[in-house]
Amino acid sequence: MAAALGAQIGTAGAQEIVLRYNKWLPQTHPQDVEGMFPFFEAIEQVTEGRVRVEPTTAPLAPPPRQMEAVRNGVVDIAYGGQSLSPGLFPLADIVALPFIGDSAEAISVAFWRTHHEYFADAEPYEGVHLLSLLAVAPYHVYSIDREIATVDDLEGMKLRATGAIAPKVAEAIGTVPVPIDITGMYDALSKKILDGALNNDDQMRAFGVTEFVKYRLAIPGGILGAPLYVVVNEAKWNQISPEDQEAIMALAGEKLAAQVSRLADISAAEGIRQMEDGGTVLTTASDEMLAELKARLKPIEDEWIAKAEELGVDGRAALERIRQIAAEVEANKAPLRVE
């Protein structure tokens, strides 16, 4: 009886661990409201209140500095992009390569599995614990005043392109890459500092810039993409009991990747509808145009494969694998429900 009482006192007196999540996405973005926040609530439930996550009321670090903020303990959990830290995660740039997949959900699941099959040892996430890996919805081409029917029509356009791969893609297709942060896209498009963007339908909707898009050119498989991570400060993670860590990871990983990225796909579908309702001309690259784009972008793929091999990874096999998994997931995933 004394032992049982002591155990109860020990459990009651267990210190609650509070993790701060750096909220930088727009207030109503579904990836937070319907994805990350429910995930945080589930963490509190499965740990019986021993671990709790509190979003910040304002961003404590801009989008490119999420990893740095978590490593330095400015925040405890963050959602950010590897491509915003060029050179730091070269293997993750596989997701940024052209023609990886047709949805955020398919690419995210493929990324998580491919990372663990090929990259985990060669590209560790130092100073943090990896909760999940995701991908944004595939990128297409958006123009504020020029219709794009051929690759030649892209020549000289100033397009938003950030990260390690996007500027290379922009240059390869004849455009001028402009490294404007996503939060500055509205100002740049409204003032015609940009002629358009390499971006996706989710972000165009979420950051309120669909009104400026007169022409949207869809690229099957995506002209590029962007990898994402969800990480927690390693020291803070190590304060959590092994049992609670296991319970949290049962909610995270591939499961979280699929859930959150599916919300991005729903948002992307809403973005397309928003553009269509606003009078945007929606077209898809012809087979001829797609063939020319693939030829122009092949050297970027080859460069990534060579870099992977330098790190001891069979880049060609990894690239084939991520495309294979993405195609399988795409073929078998549930249809989107867009209200």
C-alpha cells in the first residue's frame, strides 16, 4: 500500500514538460489549424498531460530560421523547410527536384520512407529530434500578365524562386529567379516587382495572392517542390520519458506527414478554385513542352545524384524509389473532399 501510494505521489508530482511551437504560418492556415494543432492536442492526451505544446502568439523566428531557432532553444518545436537553408540538407533536396509527384500527400509519404531507407545515416538532423518529414504541394508556374504556351514564352520572366533548387530551375527554363521570401510575395506581385512565381496552389491561396494571377501553367509531376520538417529540440526531447516518446512518435512520422500534407492538397484545390473563380486562365503543359522542360532540367537531377554519391548514397536508386512510392501512394490515396 505504501509503495502504491508512493507511486501515485510520484506520478502526480511528475514535472509537466511544455514545448513551445513557433507559429509563423497565416492564422487560419489549415496545416496549423487542422494539422499541427490537433497533433499537439493528441500529444497531451497520449501522455496524459505530461507533455504539452503551446503555440507562440507571434513568430519568434522567420521561415528560413526555424531549424536554427529549435537548435538554439529559442523555440522547442518548429515546422520549416530544408531548402531555406541551402547546403545544410542536400539529400532532402530530392523533394525539390522536378517531376517527383502529383500531390503533397504522396510526396510526403515517399519522402519519409526514402529518408529512412537511404538518407538517415548520411544526413542526420543534429541538435534536434525528427518528428516528421513532409513536402509542399507540387510547384507550377504563375504569371500576372503573360500567357505561357511554350518554353520560349517564359524567357526573361522574373519569377519568385527561393531555396537551393528553385533558382536553378528558374534559370534552366529561361527565367530570372528572384529570392523573395514567401511573406513578401504579396507586395512583390501587387507592385509588379515580379512577373509571377514558381510556387504552388496552396501557398498562392494561403498568402492571398491568387487575385494577381492571370495565367496558371500546371506542370504534371510538379516543376519542382520543397521538403519540410517537423523537429523538436533534442535536449527538450530527452527530458521526455521513453514511454511518452514512443507514444508521441506513434502519432508522428509517416502518419503526421500524410495527415498534414493532405491538408495542403485540400488548400491547393481551394486555391485552384479561387483562381478559376477570379478569371485566371488555367492550362497544362503540352507533351511537347513537358519534353523540353525535362530535357532542360535533367542536369539539375544529375547534379543532385552526383552530390548524393559524394555522401555515400545511391542517388539514382533513391530518386527512382521516391518516384515509385509517390506514384503508388497517389494511385491508392482517398479522394480529396473539398467543400
